[in-house]
Amino acid sequence: MNIGDKIEEIRRAPEHIRLRWAWGITAGFMVVIVFLWIILMKSQVGNFSQSITPPDANLSSEFDQQKKSIQDAVGQLKGSANSAVQSNSSQAIK
């Protein structure tokens, strides 16, 4: 029996039989799709976990240098703001 004969047999069958075939084929395709999806997700998660590298020790020292630089800049800004306020205060007193 070839596939064409089977399709004709299903077409001649009562509606409840045709619905069983339709739902059975749909369920079969969904199982295949879900199976492929799971395999692909596992391979992507494996590639993702391999691509993550631990942080560099140099990165930590760079952050420390940047932190110190920012703290120095903020200190200089505070100092210049305080001196500007004091000079304005002394000029206002005169």
C-alpha cells in the first residue's frame, strides 16, 4: 500500500476517524519539533556556558585605578568649589 492509497482510505473514512488521524499526525509532528527544540537549546546553553570567561585580575586593578582617579577628581572639584565660595565670601565682606 502506498501513501496515495492510504490518503484515499482516510478521505473515505467517517469524520471521527479523519479527526483521529489529524490529531495523531499533529501530535507526532509536535513531538518531533519539541525534541529538536530541546536538542538545539542544550547545544546553545553548552556553547553559552563555554563562552563565559572568568574575570581577569587585571580588570580588578583597572577598576581600582579608575575608582582612585574619580575620587581624586571629586576631591579637586570640592576643593575648587570651597575656594571659590571662600573668595566670594571674603569679597562680600569687604
